[in-house]
Amino acid sequence: MKPHRSRSLPVAALALALLAAPGTTAYAVERPHTHDEYVARTADATAPGLLPVSGLPVGDPPKIAFAFASKPEFGGGNWRLHRPDGSTLRLTRLTWSTWAPMGDGAIGMAGTEAGPELQRVTGTGRVHTRIVAHFGLAVSPDHEIVGWLGDHGAPHVVEGGGARHLTLPPVPHGRTVATIQGTATCEEQTPEGGGCTVFVNGARRVRVSTSHGIVDTIGPMPEVSDVNQHGRVTGPVSRRTPDSRACWGVLRAGGHRVFRTCDYYLASFSPAGRRVLAERSQVSWASVRRFAVLARDGRVVRSWTFDPGARRSLSQLTWEDDRHLLGVLRAHGRWGLVRIGTDGTVEYAGDPVATTDELTPYSLPLR
């Protein structure tokens, strides 16, 4: 791993913001005047296009790691991790709902009868497991730091390809790690960078725990979904009512809201942090129904609709790079990884496979 210098706010400036006003953070600040130009609406852009699912060409394999099983089973299967360089790793006990590559292996979270189980797979295929009190994983924007919420609400992180395991100050009433801001490492004053900040979603509010030892609350925000390397966060900015959906927004580290949208929930920043994946899902088919890529100012770069059904679904949308999304598509009796470009191109990322049952043979990593 090449040494890096931290380029984000990240922790020092955030720590100052946290200390500036006890009991709240700069992320809680609202714009004094909210005008329509700060609201992203699909009506202001080209109407969403129907995502094509027939006659798709086959393009290159994914540029990010993915997992595949020719015989997926409930709670198991012959899963293998496929890397962009063509190498693979057997994942003998994959039951993960969320996972990420880690060094020459991987780390994931599984649901078991005993509770949430953290599973780490080494480069030799050996599996190390640990029952934890809370569910969920999170990764930093550079994908070098992976974290979870351990016992007594203490965030844990692994980094350096899995070589370092660090524990941050505990967060009261935390339910899951939402996201991590940092570059390469959470360690202080090391050649790689300058610490990290872990965002933890609770029952009604978000708290942060920093490697500087600071624990505090982010004002009234009920949750955070992602953070980019510049300290901007995504999360709901209004609650759902019987007459309206919840609105989501992007806030700067200084607290000013960049934009909000009431058409989608905001899922994740692109790798460079300049675009946002926005989705609207349909629970009945466990499928995305509408989705869009938004620019840094909330403008809709491109949007799509998808018609889910009993044998047709689109799930696991994630960023492949700044101009392409990957997703798991089930259509016409086949499962495949689909690559969706912001220029409108749609293709399979590698050959799709025939559908054998209801279980997907693909699993994309947390990004």
C-alpha cells in the first residue's frame, strides 16, 4: 500500500466543528434561505428512460471485485471472489448480506441463529468468525478502511489490508456503522494519514466517534447513508408524513445544505465524490424501481425506470467507477451483472448465466 497524506477535512476540521457548539455539530446547520434551485427534481431534467433489458451486448468483466456461485444455496453455496486481475478466492462460508474486499481476502457480515457474525476470509481461504452485538459494515471512500460496531457500542476498524485492527471510543445507543471518513488509516500521525471519523446511526439520531477521542451527536439528522472524501454527507433532511415522502439531501462539512431531493433516497457517492446514486425501490420484488445519477449540485445527470416483477429484478446497484454503475439483473431467465453508463449505454459486464432458482448467483461488494 502506497503512503498517502490525508486530503480531506477530515478529522481535524471535523473535530473543530464538533467542539464549536457542544451538543450539536455543523452538519445540523440549515441554509437560512432555501430556494428551489437547491431542490433536485426529475421534472427539471429529461424524463427517466426505461432501462433496456433485452438484446444487451456483453462487455468487459467488472473492474471491481465480485462474488459468484454457480450453485448458490440458502446460507451457503460454492462462492468464489473474482478480482479484476482474474484471480479468484474460494469463500467457503459465504452467507453475507454485506461484504468488502480486504487485502488478499475479504470481510463480511452474516446473520446467524446466534446473532450477527463477522466473517473474515484470509488469502488462503481460512475463515475467522466473531459474533458481534450489532449488524452492518461500512467502508471509507478509498476502500482502505472497513468498520463495524462492536460490543458496548465501540466502533472497530481494520485497515492495512487487514493487518491493523483498531477500536474507537464507544457510541451510546448506536445501532449500526453508517460510513467512515478517512484516508488509508485511522492511526494518528502515521505516514499514511491523519485519523478517521466513524458515523454511527442510532434510533433517532447520528453520532460520530473519531480517532481523536471525540464522540458527539450530529444535530437532528436521523441517519447518514454515506460520506465522501471532502466531508459531505448524505441523509434524510425531512421525515415522511402520511401525505409526502421523506426528502434527502447532501450537506457540506460546514453544515450548509448543497441540495435536497424528494424524488429519491440518496444511496452513495461516486468514487471521486462528485456524483450521487439516488434510488427508489419496490419492496415487493426486492428490486430498484427508479434510480438516477445526480451531479454535485443536485442536477439529474441521467435517470432510469425499471419494471420489476416475479421473475424480473434489479438489485445491488453500486459504483464501478465515476461514470458507470453495476447491478444484478434478472431478466429473460438469466442472471447477470449489468453495467449502466451515465452516457446512456447499458451492457452486461461479462456473460450472464441461466436462472436455476430464486437465489441470485452474484454478490457485489459494499462501496
